Amino acid sequence: GESVGLHLPTLSVQEGDNSIINCAYSNSASDYFIWYKQESGKGPQFIIDIRSNMDKRQGQRVTVLLNKTVKHLSLQIAATQPGDSAVYFCAENPQTGANNLFFGTGTRLTVIP
Amino acid sequence: DVKVTQSSRYLVKRTGEKVFLECVQDMDHENMFWYRQDPGLGLRLIYFSYDVKMKEKGDIPEGYSVSREKKERFSLILESASTNQTSMYLCASSYTRPVQYFGPGTRLTVT
């Protein structure tokens, strides 16, 4: 079956540094990937998405990289701020035309002031 | 902005009670989802719906049922609450893109 996992469950970075959060997926047929941020006591918040026909997509201070060869997804956060402290999830859509998502268990990012 | 609201942020119920969790979205989304979130287990799909009066089982439907009588509203029902249903419950909705938009969550405690 599909699995969406993360290499590290926790990540601590200094304020102002860049953060990289990684995610592995197993279903090569997945065509859509999404990153979510979840702050304590809140629901997941959409950050950025990327289709399988792209390698890179940039947003405001965030970049998502997709390496289909090794089935790897990463989220890069530039100039990390204390407000970036949260749990970050990756999710994959394994079936074209259906909107179900499979979620990773999350990485907790802690920003050290 | 997409808005997904859930009827309660915190809920405490007794074992055996019938529990209703309500979710409303204001963006005319076709698809709605109910998840539970537990430490170390991530988000697990309970039920989802692609249209009014339509429902599909997710990965862990046992002990739950759902109702979708109107497009904007998707209800999760615990027929007889048990302590192992203590969890954070998250509702989400989506349209044509697979991106799901989540509500704030309901933290349910069953004693």
C-alpha cells in the first residue's frame, strides 16, 4: 500500500536559518503532493502544492522540491521565523481524479530564537 | 478564503452516549472528509462524501456513521461513544483540486 513518511520526526533550527523538511512516498502513481502546517491546537493549514509534472514550485518563503526518481519530497523554508514553529505534514494524492489524500505522520519544527 | 467550521472545539462525553460532530463549509465544495488525529498515528480517514446523500467508508469507519443532507454540512456520528474514540476530529473539504481545507478540529474526550 501507499506510505507517506518522514525521515525525521523533529527538527530544530535557529531563527533566520533555512529549514528543510523531508518526506518519502512509495506510490509512483501519485500525481499531486501537498504540504500542510499544523500549529498547536489548530487544524492543518495548506502551505503549497506541486503536481508530479513539476520538479520545483516556489511560494512566499517556501519552496517544494519533488524528486520522482527517488520518490522524495521536501519543503524548504527560507529565513525561518518563530511563527514557523509547528508540525509539518506532507500528503499525496495517489489516484488521478479522486481527491483522497494519504498523510505522513509529521515533522515538528522548532525555531530557536 | 475557504472557511470550514466545526461545531465544538472541545467536547466531553460519557461512554455510551450518542455524539454528533458538525462540520460546515462555505465554499460550495463537493467533497467533504472526516479524520481523526492521534499522536504517532497521523491523520486517519473515517468517512468521506463526494456529494449530497453520498458517503464512502475511509480507513477506520468502525463505530462511526455520517450524514450529508446538505452540500455544505457533513456530520459525524458516534452511535455509542467509547473511550478509544477519545481523539482530535478534523473535518475537511475540497473541490476539483485534491487540496483539502481543514476546520479547527474538535477535541473529544470520552470518559
